[in-house]
Amino acid sequence: MAMKSINAYYLLLAVITVLFVSIIFDFAAPILWSIVVSIIFYPVYEKFLLMTNKKSLSSILSLILILLLVIIPSIAMLGLIGNELISFINSYEKQSFEAYMQMIPEESLINKMLGSLGLNIAELTEKLDDFLITAIKIFYESISKISANIINFFISLFIFIYLTFFFLRDGEKILQTCMDSFPMNNDDESYLLNEFRKTTRATIKGTVTVALAQGFLGYLTLLLLGIEGALIWGAVMALLSIVPAVGTVIVWLPIALVLFANGAIMDAILLIFSGIFIIGMIDNILRPILISKETKIPDYLILLTTIGGISIFGITGFILGPIIASLFISIWSLPSRV
């Protein structure tokens, strides 16, 4: 009888859990981000709590800080980039890369090099032109979705703010309830929880720092070289920098090829040099220090789990990938812990 009761309990638990997850699944992104931001800003909340000795007020003050430092600047930046992107797309489609390439003399160095490799310059320029326009439009469309689905955006924003308030105020109580319900000893639970917190903070800190540094250096390099739309390309570099090692290459390498094809050999060389030894070195130096060293996850595993996480979960995958990898390593190491 007892066994039947246990089986019935776990069956009911599984069914209710599936139904619950199905209900909240569409809001997975704001829920995840509210958890992440709560973890990042919890030390700030604790400082406010020491000053005010009021949980609700401390949570509200923390939310105001989050709005001022994160949400409002992000929305303003997206709007600025969106406006720049519209004008850039219009000017680029009128004067496409293919039109520039047609002005290159047949006896030029680029034509000779491509010919020796058995490549057709017309096909190559058409493909590069399509690639650049497609890359710009994909980035633009991802920004446009926010304004197009303005109702969904504000619903998600409301859920994010609402949950963040409660996660900050009642986080310890919620966490303790979850830990009490989990069939694991307290030491192992604390170990996994610390790994989760550490990985989340390190991933966010490292990714944001690398993105800002690479985006700014990319923008500065392109601006100094007189490249049109330098701000947009810098923003795209910052966004793509969430993919370790290869993210920014997707941007600066095609631009360098365009410069090279148009005869701006020195500018192309300078851009490639900057891409490899300045922009690229930021990734090679900062990411291992800020993420790999902190989380004890090997660089190659961060690369694989970040790309895999993005392919499965979308933009939130750059956090989920390393977190899952960290928990995977931590859980497998539990039996060897003394």
C-alpha cells in the first residue's frame, strides 16, 4: 500500500510538473533573466538591506538601480542602433559591394589572385554582397522584433521586473524551500548552489566585459579607417562576441576583404592586424581570466557549450550553456568529494 502511494505521488508530481512547465514555458526568457539579474544584484540588495532594514524597500531600490544601469541604457542603445541601421541598409543597397567590385580593373592584383585559385570574381562578389546584406538584415530584424511585438516586450519586461522584485526580497526563503525539498545532503546542495552562482556571475561579468571591449575596439578601428556604419559594425561585433574565438571574425574579415578588393590594401592589412592582435586578443586574455579561471571550465568546453546553448536556447544560451556545463562537471565530481 505504501509503495502504491509513493508511485501515485511521483506520477502526480510528474504530471503536475509537466503542466506547470508548459504554462510558464513561453515566459522562460524573462524568468531566466530575472534569476540571473537577481543573482548579480543580490549583493547590492544586501547593502540596501543593511541601510534600510526593510526587505521590500531594499528590493525596490535595487530594481531602480537595475532600471537605470541596465534596462534603460539597453533600450536606448537598441533604438540608436536601429536608426543607424535603417539608414545604413538604405545606403548600402543603393551602393552595394558588387557595384564597387565592378570598378576594379581586370588586371588588378585581386583579380589575378582569384584567377590563379580558379575563382570567379563575379560569383565571389555576389556571394559576399548577399552575405553582408543578409548579416545586416538579420541583426536589424532581431532588433525590429522588439518594436514589432511591443505588447509581448512589455509583458516580458513586466514579468522580469515583477519576478526580480520577489527573487531579491524572498530569494533566500525560496531557495531554502527548494533545497529542503531536494533529496540531497546539505553539503552537496550548498556545493552545487555555489557553483551555479559562481558560474552565473562569472559568465555574465566575463561576457559583458568582453562584448563591451571588443565592440568598442571594433568600432574605434573601423571609425579610424573611415568605414561607413562603424557604430553598427561595432554593435554587431559586441553581440557576436558572445561566441568565443570566432564571433568578431564574422564581422571584420568580410569588411577586410571588401577593403582589399577595392584596392585599400593598407586599410585591409590594418583591419586584419587589429582583428587578430587587438580585438581578438581581448577575447583570448579576458575570457579565460573572467570565466574559465573562475568557473574551472576549460576554454574548449566554454566554446562548445556557448555555441550549443545559443543554437538550442537562443540568446539566453550563452548563459545556460556554461551553467549546464558547470553543473555537469560539479555533479560528476560529487562522488569524489570528501
